[in-house]
Amino acid sequence: MALLTGVKDFLGVNYARKRELRGGLNLVAAAEAHILWKTRLGHHVQGNIRESLESAPLGQDGICQLGSWINGSVLEPFCEPEVHQQLSEAHQQFHQFGALIIERLKAGDRSGAAEIFRNEYNQSLRQIIQALTEINKCLQEE
């Protein structure tokens, strides 16, 4: 382990620093949180849940842990700039489309909400998972 103190990976990140940061980043939990939110929102789209939802907080991508990592540039050192950009854009879209789905549901447009849910919302989650998978691979390299 001491041999890696000054060694850097292909992105220029010090291996010791990467190991330290990796301990504080649970990318799987961040992905799971977004999958669970999609499941919950899906139940609303299907009409299975009657709880009140507000679109304003959901539309803000910086309120969840993943958003704070993205906006705080915590993940940037661990991935190619393109992967970070993909994650940032997909995450922002995930929250924006989620808010739009809620707005459509509140307006009584269940079919419009379902269309966005099946297409844009689902695609944004897929892109989040892809980017997190790439970042996780980089975190595991030493």
C-alpha cells in the first residue's frame, strides 16, 4: 500500500487519494435511490399511490446526494470528462422529467405523464446507471 502513495492513474488521480474518496462514495446506493424514486413515481403514473407529490423539489437535481457529488465536482477526478458530462446531463434530465411527470399527473394528464415516464424519464435513468457504472470501474482500478 505504501508503494502507491505517489502513484497516479491514467486520469492523474493519486491512488491513495482515490482509495480514500472511494470509501465515501457509494455509487450503488446513489443508483438505487434513483431506481427507487422511479419505481415510486411509476406507481403514481399507474394510479396505485395517492400521496401528494410536489414537482418543485423533485425538479432540483442538486437536492439528492448524487446531485451534490456532481455539482460539487467530487466525481470529476474519477472519470473522463465525457462521462461526467453524460452523468450531469442525465441526472438533471431525470429530475426535470420527474417534475414534469408530476405536473402532468396533477393536471389530470395520466397518458402524457406515462409517455414521458416510459421514454425520456426511463432513458435518463439508463444514462445515469451507465455513467455510474463507468465511474465505478475507474474507482476500482489501482
